[in-house]
Amino acid sequence: MDSRLCAALELARKAYGALEPAEPPGRWTTLACVVLGQIDATAQTSRRRQWFTGSILASPSDVAEGKDELIAVSLTRGRRSPRKAGVLRQLAQWWLTQFGDESEVGPWKGPTEQFREELVRLPGVSLELANRLLLFVGDHAVYPIDRPTVRLCCRHGWMAVEDEYEVWQSFLVGGFEGETRWLRQFCLLAARIGRAHCGRVASCDGCPLQSLLPLTGPCEPETA
Ligand code: SF4
């Protein structure tokens, strides 16, 4: 365990609670929540959940067979970006080839690299999204290296922007000893801190991680 990451997780939990994903790993609905940016349970209202479960989006086979326009209408009704229709349909078709039309399949069994390669081949699936799906849906020990995490780790001097992708993975995944629950929590908490304090400009006063800063203050990502 990396003591800096553990301390950060602990402090963030004290400030915001132990954030949990809206859906557990292994479900199609979890995948849809990740794609739609609704994976933080506290961001999902009961109204939004009701819309989701009653829509075409709740079933992988309906999405796979649906036209993009139909999926887009459903997304618009739920006040989500209709531009996600294409990637959702691609992922639904991939899901059917992997798991059939089951909506709940448990953790994905198989090599992480193989899943990642298949996912990034789909139009609209970035490496970051593939890793997010692997962690939140597949329950694989990888980290979606996103902007909030990069800013946080660089400003604290733990990592540098120019560090290789594998070095980032090893710092974060190794730092939490591959414990997927902590990786998910850290990812959600980093996003929360990013929105509240650690955006384009760091606003460290009152940030839960202020006590972990270097004595000289935050390093800027470009120079960390
Ligand atoms: S706002 Fe400051 S204290 Fe908070 S995470 Fe960013 S660099 Fe750290």
C-alpha cells in the first residue's frame, strides 16, 4: 500500500464519506451509468434511476438492436447527451457477443489486456473509458487515468505528467494493492475533489488533502 494514497483516501472519505458506485460490477446498467457519467451513487437521483430503468437503455439487447436515433431520443428524455447513443450501441453489441443477453454477469472473467484491446477497438471508446469500464463493470484492477487524478497526483508531487502510462497504472493500482473497491472509491473521490477544489486552478484552502501538500505548496502539473 502506498501511504500517500491511503492517507489521501482516508482524508477524502472523512470529508465526503465513502463514495460508492451507483451500481455494482457485473451489470449492464453499471456499464451504461459509466458511459453516461452517472456512476457516482450520490449523483443518481431516484427520478433519474426511474427514467433509466424504464427506458430502452436498461437492456443490452434493446440497445444493441435499437437505432441510434431511438437511443438518442431516450437519452434526451433523461437529459443525457444524445451523442452517447453510438458508443452505447457499440458497447451493447460487444456485450451480447461476450455475455449473451444477460444483464447481470458478475465480474468479467478473462485476461484484462484482452478485454481492453477489444474495448478500445470500438468507435468512441478511449483508453480511459475502457479502463473505467474494466474497473467499475468488469471488477478488474486497473485505473482510468483521468484529469482529476493526474492533477491531484502531480500537484502533490507524487507523479509527473510525463510519466509513462504503465508507471501511472503501477503507482495507482500497486498503491492500492490491486484492491478494486479502493480503486473505485479513490476514482470517485478524486473526481469529487476535482470538482470542488482541484480544477484547472488549485484551490487548496479548505481542501481535504491540504495537509498532504509539499511544504512549498502545490506543484503545477507541467513541472511536477
Ligand atoms: S486543491 Fe490543493 S490540496 Fe486539494 S487536491 Fe488539489 S493540490 Fe491537493
